[in-house]
Amino acid sequence: MSERVDVPYDDSTSSDDMDQYGFEDDEPDQPGSSRLPTAARRALTTLLTKRFITRSRNRSAWDALLTYETEIRERLADMYLLLVVDKDYEVAFKRQDPADDAPRLLRRDKPLHRDASLLLIHLRKEHTYTDATDDPVVITRAQVAEFLRPFREDGDGDEAKFQRRVEAAVRAVADLKLLTPDPDADYLFTVSPAVVPLIGADEVMRMEQYFSQAAGEAGVPDESGHEGSGEDLA
């Protein structure tokens, strides 16, 4: 059985994480142009072209979003999109309107493979013990391997193959912009606080069942001390 973690859709046309807009030198709006102020239009564009924005990486867009939140929310609603703003973790992103008759504007990401899904939920759970005012959560490649090791399939003793799985899981989550490698230590990664609002409590609960099934498949004892009998997740 395959499983996926639902994260906001990404129709980004740019891989640049940093805020590309500065609002200090904005030109005055021209007659007949949008009723939104320039700063609000640029914040809206940033929201539309990135998976999510954060105060730390997209300060100008974040400040404009807070100033014009109502107007930007209305513009997104016109496109059948919902705006989610988490002011505690200073993250904002868009979601597709779930209504059955709503046209789909955003494309779906490819489903994450098993190891990446397990890692993503693990990172989300690590943030359960922190709040938005704590220092950034960091994790090492060795810790990722230690976490994933119990989920190796029975008889899988190929260490090189396992390390490739670890690398693939890290790369997949980093591609979601939820893990950032340390520029001075390639074994160290910072976990984005965006993982908290992006992966909600309902998603965590749903994936807890996936954890149990994956652990059962690998022969890892569950909390009651018995081995699970999960379906084949490979």
C-alpha cells in the first residue's frame, strides 16, 4: 500500500527561496491599474509563485500580507484558493478550495515515497515539543538514518542501499523547502517551522496509522509490545 502526505500544491516558477521583491522603490500605481496597492499585488504574486512564504525568508511579502490580508484573501478566493496564515510560526500559504464544484487551479505534487513520508511526519512530531519562540530545530543525517533504520525491510542488510534511501528521503523533504542544509556542515539540516501549519493535526493522526503499519511491516514492536501486521508498504 502506498501513502502520501498532503502538502500545499506548488505551481512555483522560481526555485529562489529568498524574497525577490523589495517595496522601497515602488512606482505609483497608474490610472486604470489594479485597485490593490503595489505592495499587496507583489505579495499576492509571491504567494502564487511559491509553496509558502515565511517572515524570515520573504519579509517584504509577509509584511504586505499582514497589512492587506483581507484584500489578498478576497483575490485568492476569486481564484478558488484559500489563504492560510499562521502568525505564531510566521508562515502563509494557499490551498485549493475543497468544494466539489471549484475549478482546480493548482497542480498536485507527485506523492512522496514511503521514507520521505515517514521522515516528514517525524520532523512534524519533533516540532510538537517546541513552540514558535524556540530556537530552530536541527537534525543530522545520522539522526535521519537512525530514525529510518527500524523501518528497513526484513532481510535488507545492504547498508549502501539503505544510505541511498536516507539520501533520497532527505532530498525529497528538502525539495519541499522544509529542510535546509547547513552551508558549513553538509550533515546538518534545519527544519523549517513551516512544517507545523503545513502538516496539520489531522494529517499527523492519519499518518500515525502509516507509522504503525510501516513499523509492523519491518517487525518493529508497537506500543503494546506486539509486532504489528501492517500491509506491504514497499
